[in-house]
Amino acid sequence: MPVGVSMTVNGKAVTGSVEPRTLLVQFLREHLGLTGTHVGCDTSQCGACVVHVDGISAKSCTLLAVQADGAEVTTIEGLAKGDELHPMQAAFRENHGLQCGFCTPGMVMSAIDLVRMTPDPSEQEIREGLEGNICRCTGYHNIVKAIKAGAAAMRG
Amino acid sequence: MYEFEYHRPGTVADASAAVKSAADGRILAGGMTLLPTLKQRLASPSDLVDLADIAELKGISVAGNEVVIGAMTRHAEVAASADVQSKIPALAQLASHIGDPQVRNRGTLGGSIANNDPAADYPAACLALAATIRTNEREISADDFFTGLFETALSDGEIVTAVSFPVPDKAAYMKFANPASRYALVGVFVAKTGGDVRVAVTGAGSDGVFRVSEMESALAGNFSADAIAGIAVPADGLNADIHASAEYRAHLIGVMARRAVQAAG
Amino acid sequence: MSETGIGAAVRRKEDRRFLTGRGTYVDDINRPNQTWAVIVRSPHAHARIKSIDTSAATAAPGVVAVFTGADMQVGGLPCGWQIHNKDGSPMLEPPHPPLVSDKVRHVGDQVAVVIAETRSQARDAAELVAVDYEMLPAVIDMREAIKGGSLVHDDVPNNTCYDWELGDKAATDEAFAKAAHVTKIDIVNNRLIPNAMEPRAALGEYDAASGDYTLYTTSQNPHVIRLLMGAFVLQIPEHKLRVYAPDVGGGFGSKIFHYAEEAIVTWSAGKLARPVKWVADRSESFQVDAHGRDHVTHAELALDKDGKFLGLKVSTLANMGAYLSTFASSVPTYLYATLLAGVYTTPAVYAEVRAVFTNTGPVDAYRGAGRPEASYLIERLVDRAARETGISQIDIRRRNFIPAEAFPYQTPVALQYDSGDYNATLDEALKRADFDGFAARKAEAAKRGKVRGIGFSTYVEACGIAPSAVAGALGARAGLYESAEIRVHPTGSVTVFTGSHSHGQGHETTFAQIVSEQLGIPFDNVDISHGDTSKVQFGMGTYGSRSLAVGGEAIIRACNKIIDKAKKIAAHVLEASEADIEFKDGQFTVAGTDKKMAFGDVALTAYVPHNFPHETLEPGLDETAFFDPLNFTFPAGCHICEVEVDPDTGVVEVANFTAVDDVGRVINPLIVEGQIHGGVAQGVGQALLEGCVYDADGQLLTGSYMDYCMPRADDLPSINAGTTTTLCKHNTLGVKGCGEVGAIGSPPAVINAVVDALSELGVTDVPMPATPQRVWQAIQAAKTAAAAE
């Protein structure tokens, strides 16, 4: 039986009618058309689906849409202000922290949350902080560099 | 996922009633194990009862010589808690290495122990620290709580509300993670509380978390890595998989136990 | 060098859309009235299908159709490369239907497709398809398979697809007869699961009004898919079939091949006259994406008393899995054995390769494809030879390197290397790795209870695939050229249509750098279009590190045609002889005068040809070039790895990794380094973490990220990557290719380092992946052996 959900996504109030088994990522992608959030695995490990729920990073493939009822959700589409990239997005571009782009949205969302917890992370802290995100293209080298630079930019 | 009904009650009593009245009700805490299980279609509960709105299940408090952690407290909150860090740093450290950051942001203490995954971290802490598991019906000692692989003493509709951890004199947890899943291949929690020493092992036992009495008595006399250097844990009854044979796990228990004792100081 | 020209570290054009969540991957595309397909797959590795009952599934809510192999009578998935046996007979090519009817041959084999209004409904109904199986014994181990006890295909005796050889056996035997020392090795190149982060997806669509089909698919080579699926499987002519591979989330080889699901959704869309979409679950990807590597090899190296290599003998079993995937047959032959001379002057090489069917998923090209297997074999052998003869790891290599002055160099295994300087890459790597400081680092590690080792790999590979004439002579059923069209628009901006396909490589940036420099126009005035057969003339796609060396050269040649045509136009307008027109920095000048015309003005004139002499000068400025290379390209390099091993647990930590690669001219150093980082990460993954494991019944034990260990950020160090340069001699840019070198060079460096670290404990060999358990077991075995002595 479909149930109603309402939440704030990227600053906009949204509502929908979903089966309880609908995952948040399905709600974002299929109901709201926010296809920047990706699905790369079915065991909750790859992190391509990471979004922020009430300001904290979460895997949207391991969260029911109904669990996020009433929450504030931010996706990769909600980071940039108009044409101005978020400092972490800009740092990924500047440091070539992405190749195919598929893991990138989750990577950026995790990185921003990592900096929330650790404003000036060491290389080791960054590497450990990415435990929930898998990238097959970059070898992480430039992602680590990007997050260091992004963290510095976010500190201002 | 198969279809199910979803409930989000506001009280423990309502949650318990909802589970009991369902044909096959399951409690949803952080969902970090349950949702992947449902996604793989390995379970088909009729109802999910989400505990997220029950305020009384959340939070960390220090009462006398005990740290009490609400069942719906997230791993990240335990890891970041000043109280846990000062009273039982080994527990904060354990919480800070469960899964990955996103798992720690959603996963809960109560969900972890109620699931009793044989490779989960918290059961080792509960057992080694001689924790008491509080439910809506009673209090259960950790020794009685973990009854086997994915099995606990919880009855239908019984809900973990909090866990009370006695503050030890010394404690440390050493995890040897499965390189792929990052669950514990072997995790050893060592705690010394007064004259009592407990050594609890997760990840390795085919029946789930267990204690190593031979190490405990050796450490009770002499709390040093040397005291257990000669103790070999038998491989019989340990898990074996592509990542670690029973022999390798048995060996790792010794290594991790010695390192935990060293880390505990 | 301009800020955006050749050699500049230009930030990528494609990043903005990816970073803002506005990429368009296949799963992001939905079509009106779309249905969802879920494939019913075999849970068994080998079983006869007695019956399939689809009635319950057909009646389930939302189900539109259920099709089985009996319904889908189409051609089989073709293999693109024919290998011949030692006796000259062709390899055996058993049928490879998109939906199987007779028996299933691996876990995940396609049995039926359920199509429903929603994905959940399709999934619910797929569980209702009842297949009655008669179990057959599964054959998983190649060494068992070649005994022929159980046959994957009833008409393939001994499960042997082919038994092939390369090189001069007699000369090699003679070399061994003269040897002062022979080093032997038995080696397994572990099977890998590619795991591009975007799972495969396919969306088929049929327009009943026009009869046109469209397939949106996650492919590295949409034109190849159009050709294979259109001509061989579904008999849809090219002009009625559009294949579009939009943004693709990584490939690494696994998205080269034509897969059953592509044919199933396209065919079903035609049957239903509704779009049909399929997206793989990661668990499906593990089972049915073509895997990589999987060799079992015995090899021997003959040396003279001075450590000079005299001859190499190699005998390899190569796993094909249950069916021949698109390029499977070429990987362990022409992409492997032809590289066995490595960077050395070994005068005689003989290799024999048996390709074997097993009840496992298909195996095909994965990043490096054959060359990592060759480099791993050679560099492990050389490392062992050095240990056995007491010659240093560096000296034994220098003594045997093909000298820089010897190029072009003809190897005894068919290839002619055009350029290289192997001492230069070794020197640069030794410097970057601070080789001189290794002893001190090792001593310091020992104080922390760790054993530290250093390992080398000096490799060469062949890429820029491939000269069509050579490939054709060796059995390729396709040409391996590339095409480019430069369309100059009236106001001077340019769209480049390339048959290369970018799925992370940054072509939109690199190719724009080339075109901007060639035509002297602003970088931002160049757009690269790829991936859509309805836009791009033709293309062979991206694999074998060929995009720049082949696709880039096609672009250069198309640019040259544009310049030639533009000169004609400029000559006409400037009233000069065409021979007197010079082109530089975007300006057409009449030699020796100040008469000139900017590129943009020429473009405008081309489309506003008010006074063109139409007999001799056509309007428009749009040129196409096809480029077929004269030879492969031969990147080479030196990788040096330092590891620290915890002898108590067997944990290996990569402490330092240095990669110095000669990839020819570097167009964009940022992108080249990124490719090398990624390749090294996959190589380190192969060496330490990743291994596909089936049990004896053919069940995949590493079927998810819970058990298949993907390299994560904390598994890897920062990578010290550098380049040296010798130019490729047979393309204008002098480029060689950088996509695969990381994965080719790194695995032997890592394992040689682990063996070096453990040598003080008596360990002489560690298999890949060198997991903690395996390293610990190797240490225990050495201890037991030492105690027994």
C-alpha cells in the first residue's frame, strides 16, 4: 500500500506517494528525477548513493524513503549555488579527483561530511574517512588531494 | 525487497505491541543490516516497526560507575561522546571503527546487539565489559544475552532499550578486519575491572561471540601480553571462509589479544 | 605551450556536469511508456533445462511479457577473433545464445526475461518462473577441464577451445641446451572481476512507425555493438539501429563486449513496441560481466653464465569461462604471448596456450588484457632468476635490456618495438623511489617489527590497438582503425565527432586540446561528440589504450583535411595561389605579404560562398578521416614498490609506490597521471586484494563487495608517478597510450616486493592476491620447512 512521504530536498518541500519498500535513492531518482545520486552496489558498500540527511551523510540505498519522512535531504544537485561550485566540488575539479564521474557525487557528499567532523583532516584521516566510498578509476590519489584542498577552502 | 507495512510508533510500548500484532514483524533500528538483508530478498517480514521516533531510546548518560547508552544511539554518537571517551575509551574507539562513516551515522547499538552478527563489534564489548542489556521487559546480563549465531535471549516483541556498561580499570579492543567487508575477521575486547579480567572474541566463533577463559585467568594474575603469549586458542569450532581458515583465525585471536592487552596498558 | 594546448594540465571540460550530478548515464534515461526487464538466471553452474514454466510469472501483477530461449530464436553472440590451433585448424566456437534453452553453463546464465511495468513487479514475478533443472557435474578447475570428464559444450572435446603456439620451438630448445642456469616458475594469474562502478544497463526502444530501433547501453564501443548485435544476433540493418552509449561510468574492458542483455532488451522492445529497460544489480555484475585474467602457467627461463637470457618457454592454460566472449580468444594469444620478450633481448621464445571452457562466467579483456599476464610472468621470472644467480635485481635487468640504440627492434614473438629507452625509465624510477635510502628504511621498519621489501618491474606493452592488416592476418574479424569528423560551424566553432568513447578518460578535454592547437582556435570553441551511432560516422571505440594513438591521430588527420580545404578557400578569397597560403596560429596568410584571414572568417566564407568557383571549390568545411595505424604502440616503464609486512598477521602494507612510464608525448599531464594512478590501484588490487573465487560446484564465493575485496582509499598509498619520453614513430603526436600501463606494470612490482620482504623468513613465493592469510601461511610453511631441515 503506497504511503505518503514529505521531506525537504535541496531546500524545496517535496511530497510523494511510495510503497514502504521504496528506498530513499529510488525516491530521489525515480520520483524527483534527481539522478545525480547513483546506485553502484546492492550491499550498501560502494557509497555512490551518499546524500546528507539532516546534515549528516547517509547511504540513500540503505534508508527507506519513509524513514526520511520529515527530514532535510541534500543531494549532489543541491550543493552548487547557481553556477558557483561548492568549494569541495571545485577542489575535485581542480585536482582531477574524478574520472568517469559515477562515484563522484557520493564521494563529494562524503567528503563534505568528513570535513564537518574533521575540519583539517590528515591524509590518513581522509583515507580512513572514505572507507564507505569505492572509486575504481582514480586510485584515490587525486581524491585525497582534492579533499585536502576542499577542506582548506571550506575553512576559508 | 518484498512488500511490507511500515510503522513508526512514538513509544516502546506501542512498538512492542506493533511487532507482536504483526504476522511477521521486525524491528527497524538503524537498518544497516536489516535493509541490506531485505534488499537481497533474504527475509520477507510483513511489518517493519521503526524505532526512530522513540526519544527515550536515545542518548548517553553516566550513572555512578556505569555508562548507559540508549539502544537507538548511533555508533558515531558513541564514538564522539565525551563521556564514553573519558570513561571507556576502548568503547569509543570500537564504535569509531564499525563499518564505515555512513554506517556509523545510522547504525545503532541496540540494532547491532539484537542482530548479534557473529562478526559484529559491539557483542565483544558487551561481553568483555560484563554489560547489562536493558529491555522493555527486564535486564539481561551480556553473558546470557548472546545465545548463538544471530540469536539472542530476546523474546518476540521484546525491545532493547539501553545497555549499561560498567566502567573498567583498563580495556582495549583490537579488530582484524575482513579486508573486503571490513567486518571483524577477529576482534578481541580485553577488559580488566577490579580483579576480574574478561577476554571476548568476535568474528571467529561459529556460535558468535565467546570468552577465552584460559586467557582471562592468566591475565587476572598478570595483566601483560607476556602472560598470554603461550596460550593457543584451538581452531576447533572457529569459522572458516575464503578470507581466513580456522587456524588463521585462532592465530589471530592470540595476536589481537596480546595487542589489546598492550594497548590497554 | 598555450594554457590549453598540447602538454597543458587543462582542467576537464566534463567535470562540471559530473560534479553537479548532471551526467547522463543509461540508468538516468527513462523513455515514455517504458517497461522493466529482470533476467531469470541460473542458480546452478551446470544443469540441463528440462522445462520452464512461465505461467505464474506471466499472470503476476504488472507483468507485460515473459520470454524464454524458445521465444527468442535469434543469432548467437559472436566472437570477434578466430584463433587457429597448432595444426592450423580453427578454434571451436560453441553457440552463445542470449537466452539459453538446452542447458545452463554457469551461475548467472540467462534463462528467461520477465518484463513488467515496474522493476519491483518484474523482480517479484521473476521469482515465479519455475525452471526444472537436471543437475550436471560442474567443471571449474582448468586442469580438470582439459581431461574432458564433464563437457561444458557437448561438442567441444576436452573443453579445449584451442591449442595455440607462437615462437620458434626448436630455437628455444636449442637455447635451453646451452643454458648455464634455468629458472622455473609455476604461476597463477588470478581471476579478477572488473567492477566499473556503474553497473551495466541497457534500454531498448522500437519505433513502430519508422521501424527504427534504439539501444541505450553502457558500452565502450557503440558502433561495435551495433555491428555485432545488428548483423549477427538480431539481423537489424545499421540504418535502422541506433546505439547510444552516453556517459559511461567506467569500463576497464568489461563494457567492450556485446552482452546478452543488450540483445534481449532490443529484441523485446521490438516484440512489445514499448521501451524495455534493464539495469544490473551489482550482484548480477559479479556473475555475468566478463571477468579478467585467469591463467595457470609454467615457464622456464634459460640464462648463460653472465645472466644473459637465452630463451624462454611458456605453457599457459587460459580460462574462457562457459562461452567465448567478444574478444576472449585474442587476449591470451596475441595480446599475451606476443609480449613475452618483454624489454629484454631474449633471442628465443616459445609459448603454447590452451584456452579452456569451464562452468564459470565468461572471461575476456580487463584493463591490460594479456599484457599484465605477460609482464607478471616475465618479471616474476626475472626476479627469481636474480635471486637464484645472485645478480642484483637492477643488474640482471640492465644486462638484458634492449638497448636504446637498437630500435626499431624485432622480437622473436612477432612484434617490432618502434622506440623506447628502458635504462632511462629505470634510472628515473630509482631516483624517484630513493632507492639509495631503502636500506635505512628497511632497518627502521625492523625496529617496528615489520619486514620491508622492495620489488621491481620493468615492462613493455603493446597498445594503440591495432593495425588492421596485422590484426586481420592474426584472425581478427574486424578492422581496428578509428574515425574522426571535424565539423566547422559557420562562426568558427567546431564539433569533433570521434569513434573513440570516453568513460572516464577525459577525451572531451584531451581531444579539444589537440584540435584547439591544430586549428588555432580557442579551446572553448571545440566540443567533442562521441558515443552515438546516429551522430558519429563510425568508430571502433575505446580499449587497448587506443583512443589517443588511433582516435587522436584520426582527429589530427581530419584537422589536416580541414586546413587543406580552408587554404583553398583562403586562397580564393585572398586571390592568391593555394601553394602560397600558410597556416599558423589560426591565421591563413599569403606568404610574404600582410594579406591574411582568420580561421573564423574562412569558416564563415565556407558557408556563405557567394562567389565560389563551384567547379573547383565546394562550400562547407567538414572533413572526415579514418586512421589505421601502421603498428602497435609500445609504452614501457619501471615500477618500484616497497612494502612492509607484519609477520605476526601477514598484513602487507604498500609503503611506497613509484611508477615511471614512457607513454610517448603527454597531451594532458593531469589526465595521464590520473590514468596511471588508477591503473596502479587496480594492479595493487590484483596483487594484494582481489581474487574471484568459485567453489567446486561453480558457486561464486566472491559475489559481492562483502567478499570481493575492492581497493579502498586506506589500502593504497599516494602514488609517485612520473614519465620519461621517447616518441612513438608512427603517429603525428608521438603518443603511445597510458590507460593500461599502471595495471600492467604494477602487480609484479608488488609481489616481488612481498617476496623480497619475506625472503629473510625463507619464503620464495607468494601467490596473488597476497592476502594476509596467504602471506601468513607462506611464512608458516617456510618455518615448517626450515624446522624440517
